[in-house]
Amino acid sequence: MTSVLAILLGISVVALLVTLYELNRRLNAHCGRGLLGRWKIPTTQLANVDSIFAESELGVSFDCEVRFLGGQATGTTSEQEGWILAVLSKQARRLFEFGTCTGRTTWLWAANSPADARITTLTLSPDELATYRAEPGDSRSDTHNAQVESAFQQFLYSDTDVEDKIEQLFGDSKDFDPEPYAESMDLIFVDGSHAYSYVLSDTEKALRMLKPGGLLLWHDYRGPFKAGDVFRALNELSDRLPLQRIRETSLVMYRKPEAAAEVSHVVRRAA
């Protein structure tokens, strides 16, 4: 009898944890808060991201129609997030991605951007894992995930009709020199290593590469317990830049002003 009660108690605890997790997820998606309180970065409606997402009583217009590939693989965006990224690429001619992973976002951009667009994407290749530079304070799980996702040398876009629009770079993003791309990018997506030091490093470089009026997006702002280093880094950055999280996604955005002040050094490493 005691063992039966223990099993039932265990099942009840698991059910409670699952319920709390789902409640926390729904609060995150719809309200910009978790069970432990409101998140620091405010939530905005998709229509505020770009006028292309403006809705009528029938929903978004056919301006938001894209070539799309559904499903999810390790380390990729959700279908909603992938659609948003694809739509945004329709108006961008210079695009940069930190973190190629499977190349799904890369393909979405190449398939939907103008014919003269150029997509540059950066990843650590499998034979360069020893160059990865974790630092004190980086999450071990985020470090591990970054290395697991650096497993590809062939990508979803490889041998497709849009591959010629893509410049594939390999290497550690901390060694990447952003100066050849300074203030040239219409759209940048930071989705490489989610370890704290890498989020800060990639962000600082992205800000230097973003042109006035350009859009910078980060992936996986999910709270303190999942990709917690992203959460911490972006919360700190929000003290210096007007960041917003796109409702019902884990995407955070920053639109650089058309007459932008110098922001290349706005990200300061924690002491």
C-alpha cells in the first residue's frame, strides 16, 4: 500500500509540475511575464514590428505570403518565428545571421528576399569546436548546446535554387571581424551560442553592422530557466536600448534609428 501511495504521489507531483510549466509558458507567450513576475523587456504586437504585418478584419495581407518549409529541427525557430523572419526578409537586401545551425533560417531568407539580396551566415564548423571560448559565468548547458548545434557543414539550403545568394562563413564568432560589414545590414539575426559571453560579443558586433533603420533580432528570450544567459544578457542590454519582445514568440527586436547615434560600444561586458 505504501508503494502505491508513493507512486500516486509521484504522479501527482509530475502532473503539477507539467501544469505549472504550461501555465508559465502561456503567461510568457501572451503576457510577457512568468509565474515569478513580469519580464523586463516589454511585449509588442507584430504589427508594431513592421508595417508589412498590418492587419485588416481578414488578417494580414498577401504581402506576408512567403515560400516556407514547416517543421522544427534541433536549435531552430518555431514555425511562427520562421514565418516572421521570412516576411521581414522580403524587404531586406543585406542580411546577416549569427548561428547557421541547420540552415533553415538561411534558406527562408534566401528564398524570400529580393533577387539581388545577399545573405551572410556564420557558424562554428564541427572541426573547429576546440576553438570555442567559454568564459566564467557562461551557462554550461548553453555552451554544450552551442557545440551540439555546430554539427553541420552541409545545410538545408545546400544545392537549392537560392544557394548562390548565400555567403557561408565558418569560425568562432568571437574572432569574427565586423568592420567589412559596418553599418551595411538591413536585417540581422543573433541566434548563435546562447552562452552569456557570446550573446554579448555577437550583439556588440551586430550593432556595429546594423545600418540606420535596420532591424536586429535575437532568438530564445524565454525566461531565467531556459536559455537563461540570453535572458540575462538582453535584460542588461534593455537598460541601454529600447528592446521589445514580439508577442507570442521568443524574439526580441531593436530597430536602429534612421539618424542613429553611435551605438557600437553600448554593450559593456559585465565586470
